[in-house]
Amino acid sequence: MLIMKCPKCDKYISSALLAEITSINCEHCHATVAVNNVLVSSNGFTFDRNDLLKRFFRYRKLLDEVIDEHNSLTENSSASAISKQSVEQFLAILQGMMTGARDNFRYQFLSPLSIKLSYSRHECTGTFFDLSTEGACIEISGSNPLPRVKGGMSIEFMLPGHEEVISVDGDICWTQKAKKGEHAKHSVGINFRGLDHSIHAKLWQFISGAANEVQK
């Protein structure tokens, strides 16, 4: 969660959009104030966002190590429940920190949003796992070829509650191959390329509205 202290009433304002906006209406005193000194709050811990960004790769490496430790303890039947719980809590803190370090709020869909994909002369369907104004995490059936990192991808979709088809192009920045299994899926990270201003505005309207709903 992103928070900042209101310079008018000294109470904390919380909004997932603080990294993307320059001013905000205080939820307490209702004054419109400039966004400054943003903090990241994660499971009872608070970090200065600028300090976090300076050390991002260090914390990113630590997160990878904690994920490995979490997986190792989960598979170890002799590991104590207290150890497993502690690593689970530490993992949640680090994941919250990494989320707060993002420049764009990612809306995670409760029900995956269906999309049409085209990459490397291959066409298929998939779903958005999450979505921001800059990119998305996509899931596609493991029966499809794994997209190539640094390759291109074209996507067509409709936002919930809208009938207009949106078409975007993007660059594939990471992939995770599906594990063995009938319903296994590839995961793909994509950065949108050259978004039209009107499409960016529509995505922002949807995502910012979703962020406000999440906080209610």
C-alpha cells in the first residue's frame, strides 16, 4: 500500500495511485494536496519509497531467495509450522514492498479477462492476470508455444462493462513456462508499446476506478 502524510491535517492518505499522480484529495480533510514523500506500507512495516527504489535490486534478490526458502520449507515435512509461518509472513512483506516500488498500479482481476493474442505468427486466446497502463501479466494455455522474450505480441480485448475492442502491441519482457499438467498455463509479462493517447486514457480510467474500489 502507498501512503503519504497530508500536509494540511497531518493524517495519512492511502492510495494505490500515489506513484502515478501529482496531486490528491485528502480522504480526511478533503483538501487537494501535492503528492510528496510517498511511503510503502507492507504488513506493519513502512519504507520510504525513494529509499526502496535506490535499493530495489537488493530487495529483489532477497525476495527471490525467500521464495526459494518458502518453497523448500513447504516441501519439507519435518519443518516446523512456526518456521513455515514466519517465512510466509516475511514473503508477504517483501512482496508488498515490491508492489509499492512499481511506477504503475497493477489491477489484478478476480475473474481473468479473456483476450486474443498474436505472436510469432501464432494466434490463440489467453487471459489478463493483471493490467496496468504500461503493461500486463498474461496467461495462455501450455499447449501453445512459449512466447519469445524480447519478441512482439499483439492483443485484442474488451474492458469489463465496455463493448469497444481495444487493440495494443507490446514487447515480451519475461516468460514462465507452464508446468506439466492438463490445465497448466504459460505466464508472460508484456510492456505496451506506443499506446495511443485515447487508449491510455481508457486504461487509466478503468484501472484508477478499480484501485479506488479496492480500497473501499
